[in-house]
Amino acid sequence: MFILNKENSIANNFIAELRDEVVQRNPALFRNNLFQIGSMMAYEISKTLSYTPKEIRTPLAKTTIPICSSKIVLVTILRAGLPFYDGFLRLFPDAESAFIGASRVEKEGEDLDVDMGYLASPSLEDKEVIICDPMLATGKSLLKAIDGLTKFGKPKTIHFASIFAAPEGIEIIEKNLQQPHKFWVGSLETGLNDKFYIIPGLGDAGDLAFGPKI
């Protein structure tokens, strides 16, 4: 597992602003912070992909540069994932994209459930699939997403990219997913509260980015 804030970097500034309840009052800044961290995590993931030498002719000479040859599909879960996904798309502009609509279903006296209402995807066969979801809480939405994506082909590797991740969510994915996968986390959090929100976390990322739901 890669943890972005395991070592000090400028990423800490963006993570701090995402958490700060005063700074959170500015949705444009909140979305920009999601975007910036997405770009940073995409850069880290890029170091693990496949590269092929390519000859380049400059005005003065020829040179050879290793160019990323991996076929990439970016997957995001609406709606909080959109600004985060945009950060990845900035670094992987030629990537294909898949979109998933998911929402929390809370029932009195029962565990949290996830409603998966929308899914659109290109072929995933033998591709590097990067799931861009800023909050990894219970892991249920991601497991449901993987289940829905299986009909589009078998990925080479599944990368789970989240800014804030709870150990409970990582554990449930590890127990239930047999396909090759990697975790890319901005901050490994303490855990979940009784309403399945990440602690210390930041609250509801979708509401903070785009306004509260009715």
C-alpha cells in the first residue's frame, strides 16, 4: 500500500485544507484540493506502469525516451469522485473512462447498504484500471463497483486510489477480491464511526464539493 502522507510533502497542505471545517466553506477550493491530490497520486501510480522506448527527433538530434505504454481506464464514483478523477485525467489525458452512480442506503437497525444505479464502461480487458474514489469507508461501494465492472473484461491490475481510507474498508476488499490490486492512499485513517463515516476524515465529500443533497 502506498500512503501519500507517510512522508512529508506539499500534499499535506492540500490534505489539511480538505479537513479544515473553515476552509471547507469554499467549494471551489475544496474541489481544487481534490484535483491537486488526484494529480499527485496519478504521478505516483505512473511510476509502476509499463514503458516502451520511443525515438524522438529534436531540432538538433535524435534521442530515445521511455513512453508509458499501459492501457489505462479511469473509473470514478459519482459525485464526490469527479474533481479527484479530473486530477488523474490531467496526467493521463489519453485514458479511457468509466462512470458509476452509487449512493448510501441507511436503514434503521441495519448495516449500511449501497445502491448502484448507473454504470458505463469501456472494455477493461488486460488494462490498468484506476478507481478514483476520494473516500474509502466500508469498501462496500468499491466491491459492488468491481462486481458490476466484471462484465467489461478482466483488468491487468486494479488500483484503488483514495485520499482518505479506513482500515475496515481496506480489510473487506482484501478479504473479498482475488484479482491483482494495489491501494494508493492519501491518509490511512483511524476508522469508522457508528454512521460509517471516516474518522477523522472530513465529512461528506460530495456535499462539500457540490452542495448538500435534498
